[in-house]
Amino acid sequence: MVENLVIRKLEKGEEFPYDLLLLADPSMEAIEDYIHRGDCYIALLDNKVVGEYVLIKTRPFTIELVNIAVDEKYQGKGIGKALVMDAINRARESKAKVIEVGTGNCSAYQHLLYQKCGFRMTWIDIDFFKKHYDEEIYENGVRCIDMIRMSMDL
Ligand code: COA
């Protein structure tokens, strides 16, 4: 399945894949903030959008993967890993020196995914979700309060 995956940049004028963006981030306010500051990449299988990720330049030499999602029907088949590796390669090609990502304290599978792709945990943004998200977020039966910051030298 991953062999047939096409990953490309979303062209100007194309519709953002909001359903997927909202799977990774329940805050439309946050999504609207970063999608216009960065580049959205989509993953297609037979011309159907099955995944996406968004990269933004945060500081000199630093790129952040701010949103990544795979359509629930297609999860667990290696598409997420292919998207993370694609994001790393594009960040490297852009001459960035570091790629960062942030995940919830409760997002255990995502922690494993990023570590399998070479990210390390670096610090914790205490109370990030409590401070900035109106609704309470739960995953794996645990409230998402803090953001685990991860990064990788390119
Ligand atoms: N159980 C255990 N491990 C899981 C898992 C599950 N249900 N789902 C993903 N993983 C971990 C595994 O470590 C797996 O590696 P492995 O195949 O070597 O075991 C790794 O993730 C990659 O799996 P993959 O199939 O490539 O991921 P995916 O296509 O399911 O996409 C997400 C992963 C996180 C993008 C996808 O689950 C998703 O869209 N989730 C909702 C949005 C989200 O949470 N985004 C991230 C915000 S930080």
C-alpha cells in the first residue's frame, strides 16, 4: 500500500483537508493559524487523499511538523511512518538543521512513531493544552494537559 502512496505539496487554491487536520488537532483556531504560515502536504492513494502533514519554519534553521494525520480507515498500514519520513526528508532538503514536533502527554503511539523515525524527547511544555484549548482532550483514557516536545538533528 505504501508503495503506491503519492505525497505532494497542496497546491495554491486546493482545498485544505480539514477532516484530517482536525483528527490531529481539535482546535480550528490553531489550524487556521498555522496552515497559512506553512506548507501542507497530502498523501494520495489512487487519487484519494488518505493523509496529510504540515510543516512550518519556526526559527532560523528550524522546521516544525505541526500536524499529521492518516484517515482512520487507512491507519496502521505504515502511511504515518511514510509521512513522517517524507517530512524529515523535505526539512533536510530545505537546509533546516533541526526538525521538531509536539505531541500530547497521552499520545503514546505517536511517541513511538516519532522515536522510530529518529526523534528524541527534549522537553515538556507544561499545561500547554490546559492553557490553550477550550475543550478537555482525552486519549487512551488520560487527559491531554502537557505537550511533549521532540526533536531531531538533520
Ligand atoms: N497500536 C500500536 N502502535 C501504533 C498504533 C496502534 N494502534 N498506531 C500507530 N502505532 C505506532 C507503531 O509504533 C507503529 O510502528 P510499527 O508499524 O513499527 O509498529 C507506528 O506508530 C507507525 O504506524 P503507521 O501505520 O505508520 O501509522 P499510521 O498510518 O496509523 O499513522 C498517525 C499514525 C498518528 C498519523 C495516525 O494514527 C493518526 O492520524 N492519528 C490521529 C491524528 C494524530 O494523533 N496525529 C498526531 C498528532 S501528534
